Amino acid sequence: MLSIICGLFIFFLSLVDNVNKRLDDKEYMVYGRMARVIVALELILILVFYQLNARNICIAMEYAIITVCMMLVLGKKRIRKGVDKYEIVIKNKKE
């Protein structure tokens, strides 16, 4: 159940910018679509492995999705706080 919720977070938040490498609109569109397809396939595979009684594989995949979700949320939080500080440092160096 938790992996489905985390999969939805990944599906809707899909990409995180980095201060060192900004993504443009085309990259957001292309990479976002690829991330959504991968998450959907992983969730389908979790259901298949669950039905085949391959619990160890299912649990490992669920932990992976939960970990990616946590890193995605932390990355979004860091960008919201960190970009303003980074831009202030750059502006101060130029002046």
C-alpha cells in the first residue's frame, strides 16, 4: 500500500532540478514521461511478483520505490530552500 502511495508521489513530482544542472521545458517533458513509464512498470511488476508469491523480490522493489520517493521529496524541499541562497551568493559575487 505504501509503495502505491510513493509511486503516485513519484508519478506526479517525477523530476527534481539541480542547482548545477537546470532542466528546460523539453527535458522536463521527456524525462518526466520516462520516469512515469518506469514507475508504472515497476508497480505492475510488484503486483505480478506478489501474485507469483515472490515476496522477497516484491519487498525489495517496494523498498526501492519508497527510497526514491523520500529522495524526491527531500530534493524538492532542498531546491525550494537552496536555490534562493545559491542565487543570492551568485548575485553578491557579481556585484
